[in-house]
Amino acid sequence: MTGWHMAGSQPRQYEHAVADEMTHEGKPVAGLRCLVPRADGFGTLMQTFSAEHFVGQRVRFSGALKCNRPKRRQLPSACSSSAKARLGCRTSTSR
């Protein structure tokens, strides 16, 4: 996936790919999957692109997240408390 890469404390414990049969609002969806039974760190999928075309403009980013049977939900500390409240998440929640 051009412009996308894995990062985190244990990125090699995860894989990512474009989902074959799934879209969100007609757009492609990326999947992220843990490769080990119990990860000892986290993986994140990041996108990079040039800001050259956006200099002096206001830019809005958006995204959607879907989890299948998560054992734990966690949002990075960079997420605002209002975003966490809207998503119904705390910093760390165990099920």
C-alpha cells in the first residue's frame, strides 16, 4: 500500500493489507492483524504524504475504526479526552 507503513513498539508482530471484499462508504479498507497469540507490544498503521499541495490550506482528516472481538481496547495518549468520550473508550480497558 503506497504511502502506508507499520510502526509501533512491535510492528513485526502485525501485518496489514487492503481488504479484498470490504469497503467503507465506497472506499478501500485496510486491515491490521496480529500475527502472534499474545503481542508484547503494539502495532500501528501509518500513512505519510507530502504536504506540498496543502500549504496555506485548512486540512481535515477523518477515519473509521472497526474491531473484531477485541480482548482489549486502547487509544493512544495523543487522542483527546473528548475523542475518547465520543468513542466510548478509556485510555485502557480490559474485557
